[in-house]
Amino acid sequence: MTEQAIRTASDRIDIADAERRIKAIFIGSIGNLVEWYDFYAYTAFALYFAPAFFPGDDPVVQQLNVAVVFAATFLMRPLGGWFFGYLADHFGRRISLTLSVVFMCFGSLIIALTPTYATIGFAAPVILALARVIEGLSLGGEYGASATYLSEVADPKHRGFYSSFQYVTLIGGQLTAIIVLLLLQKVFLSPDELKAWGWRIPFAIGAALAIFAAVMRRGLHETEAFEEAKKVVKPTGSITNLLRYPRELLLVVGLTAGGTAAFYTFTTYMQTFVKLSVGLTEDQTTFVIFGTLIFATILQPIYGAISDRIGRKPLLIFFGVAGTLATVPLLMTLKETKSPFMAFILICAAWLFVAGYTSINAVVKAELFPTNVRALGVGLPYAITVSIFGGTAPAIALYFKSIGHEEWFYFYLAGIICLSLLIYATMRDTKHASAMHRHE
């Protein structure tokens, strides 16, 4: 075979390999988008379905009840992180990813079909909470399994870029929920119809999309890293095995705390904040949040690609420093503005530093652990930390607002980010000290 023929064959192999990786990342990411669409449909339509489950005349109290149920579901995420992490490390990434989206289907379907408080009384919010618990289990497993899968499928030189698509699709799930909201608001239904029964439609759509995503995920190829690890060590996915890496576990907790609190503040809570605190109309709120999420989506692969060139640590430190210094003045200014355009600019300004965490946090955690405990190591401590600092952020913010001290939450958020900054400043850069090649 001539040198030219060898080069041509090598190029074909490289192209085929790249196509295989991109297809796997696309399917894995689409499933992630569907999961997060289902999850975020809850917050996108909360203003419409809250009266159906929580009677009363005070919208702040109703939204606080919605936020408490939202936070309660996060208590199940550690259990989901353990269960689906075990499946991913013991049986493979594919089965874990497929089963997690099936769980999300059940949760959405329950919400779509649950009778209101006026029909079945207190059982209505109880069933709503049960559905959210199921969704919490699903998401608890989705994060670790998808972060692991995307990091293992990507080639080493572009791991930050490819794994950033986890948050592209995560934010994309919220964008999709808002698109559905806009279509129902502006095209198909009146406000009264939305409040009466139209809020059920997005959950029915989510259940159908989850079935589609599960079918797609069944066809995923298992990662080479998992297959290689099986040849080296018997897969266990056990917590006992995981506890051999206490430093890495603590690092996941520390680097997640500030980032997850910031993420849920500027996504989940921000819709409620600009409506109830800034005072924008429902239409203005929807368009402002939609625009800022598009901006956030664009930032993710850009920051991921930057991390492939300069490392992960500089981006994390940028988030920590900017978040510590800018959060309080930014939120105070946002509360005082009455302009939708200024609200959009200010939230986008927040995303300039929040993306320093969101774009690369998945790959950083994956690079901390060897293959045989990677999904569990990424998913379990992350789920615990999100339950404490992420899922509670909207409820804490609304509690401070209900007692007349909303600004206390601004300082709380800045303080949590500052604590994570201490971790970012002292940890190693996982791009240069990665454990992705270890199968111990």
C-alpha cells in the first residue's frame, strides 16, 4: 500500500470516528434536553398551575409553595445519583441513560393527569410532590451518567467543548419549555384556558418526548472507556469503591456549591424574580428570560473551547471572583430597574461569569475520577450538593422576600460563590492532571 493510500485510509478512519462521536454526543445531548424540558416545564408554567394545587389569594405564598415542592424534589436527587451512577458504572452508561429518561416520562405524565385541589383536596399537592420526586430521581442520575458519557465519548483535545453541550441542552430544555409557553400564550390558548387546563399540555408533551428519547438512547454505543475498564477491573459501581477517593468527592462538593446556587438563581428563580420583584408583565418576563437563556446557550461551547486551550481552572476562578464581587450589586440594580431591556442586559452580564462554571463543571468532575467509579463519583456528591445549595435557592430567596429582606439572599449567594472560589484557587487543573485514562 502506498503512503498516499495509507494517508487516505487514515483520513477516512478519522472522519468515521469523528462522525461516530458527534452522533453519540447528539443523541446523548437530545435525551438530556428532553429530561430538562420536562423538569423546567414545572417552573415555566408555575404561575398558571399554582392556583390549581395551592388555594389562596397571595401569589407570593403560592409561588413559595411551588418553590418548596421544587426544593423537596432535590432531596431525591442524591438517591438518583447513587442508583443511576451504580447502573452506569456496573452495567454501562447506555442502560443508565435510557432508564433515567423513562423515569422522567412517568413523572411528567403524572403531573399532566393529576386532578386539582378543588377536585381531590390535599391529595392534589401530594401527588404533585410525588411526581416531582420521581423526576428528581431521574435528574439525580441523568447528570452523572450524561456528564460521564459525553466526557468519555469526546476526544481528549476537545473534551471541554463537547462536554459543554450538556449545559447547552440543559439550558435548551428550559428554552423549549418557554417556547411551548409562548405558543400556548400567544397562539393557541387564552390566559383563562391556560390557568384552567392548558398548563397540562406541556407535561403531556414532555412525556411523549421522553419516550422518543428513550428509544434513541437504546441505540447508543457503549463508551470505549467503559469497555476497556471491564478488561482491567470488575465493574462494581459501589460506594465502598468510591470512598477510596475522599479528596475528589470533597472537591466535587466544593466546586459545585457556588455554581449550582448561581445557576438556579439565574435560571429557575429569575423568572419569578423579574415578575414579582422587578415588576415586569408576564409577557415581558417570558421574553427577557428567553433572550437571556439564548445568550447563555451560546456562551457554553465558547467557554468549553476556551478551556481546551487554557485549562479549566482559569475559567472557574473567573466565575468565583466575578460572582463574589458582582452578584450583590447586579441583583440590587436589577431589582430597581423597570426596563425589560436593562433587565435583559443585567441578567446577560451575570451569565458572562456564571458560564465560567456551567460550561465546564461536568468535564472537570469527570476528569477527577477513574472509569470504574466515574459516573457515581460525578453524580452522587453533585446531587447532594445541588440538593443543599441549588434546589433550595428559589425557596430561600422567596422566604427572604416574604419576610421583607430580599437583599439577604444576594449576600447569601455571593457568600456561597466565595466559598467555592477557595476550592477553585487551590485545586489542580484537571485538564492537565486528568484521570480519564485511569481504569483502576
